[in-house]
Amino acid sequence: MRAFLFSLAAFTAVVTDGRGYTPPPALTFYIVSETKFEEGRFIDSPDLPKGGYIGATPDLTVTKLESVTRKMIPTFAVDENGKTTPALGPTLVILMRPEDAHKFTVLTQRAIDRRVLMMLGGRPLIAPFVHEPIMTKSFDITFRADDVEVKEIEDTLDKLVQ
């Protein structure tokens, strides 16, 4: 039991800074491969079924953002019969710092005709196909999740705003 408590204390010191502060999870980006590769891991989640393979380490890590803003944009809801109806979807507009926006552009240049997986901590958010380099400081994520889940993601992203 004593060894377990010591291990738990050591783990807590690594996860926090010793004063109880836990840094917010980073926003990470991975170029997704359709084929298996060494050191790669397979992504398969309810939001990204059979998503593909990503590297052991992110292709880009963002730990600071300029802003995160929520808005509602027109989208479509699909019912169990496949019928679509207009709806408003919760959207988060993420504004990156200039240096990270430049790194993101370089990343998307390397990822043309592939998907880029964006994760918050270990949680997959989106994995859009990249058809051309993305050269802006901001991007939108529109969610199909409930408002509680979107608020949780927004609150976590807000912790990255400097």
C-alpha cells in the first residue's frame, strides 16, 4: 500500500506542477494515413469510425490560442429516415496565434488530399480532408454534439487562450 501511495504521489507531481495546477490539454494535429505504418496507431471512435492511422507524436501541437468564440450557423439535421431539415449548429471559431497559424499552413501543405485529425487532449474533434493549404489564422468546428458537450470543449479550449 505504501508503494502505491508513493507511486500515486509521484504521478500527481508529474501531472501537476506540485501545487495542484494541471495544465490544459493541448490542441494536437495529425496527418492521417489510410495505410498502416510503423509506430502508427489506428483511430476508431464513434465520431471518427475507422479514421485511419496517425503517428505516435502529433505533427503539430498548439498550447496557446488567441480566442475561441461560439456562434450558431445554419446546418442540416438528419433524422433516422435520412430526411434532412435545416437547423442551427453550434460552432466554435478558433483563432490561432500567428506562429501557430504559419505551422498549420505548412502542415496542411503536407496533407493535401489527406485528412488532418484535430484532437483536444486525447479526444478526437474533427478530421477534415485537406484539398488545398489552409492559410488563415482561424477555423471553425461545427458540432453535432449536444450543448453540454460543446460547452465542455469550449471551456477546455478557453483555457488555451492567452
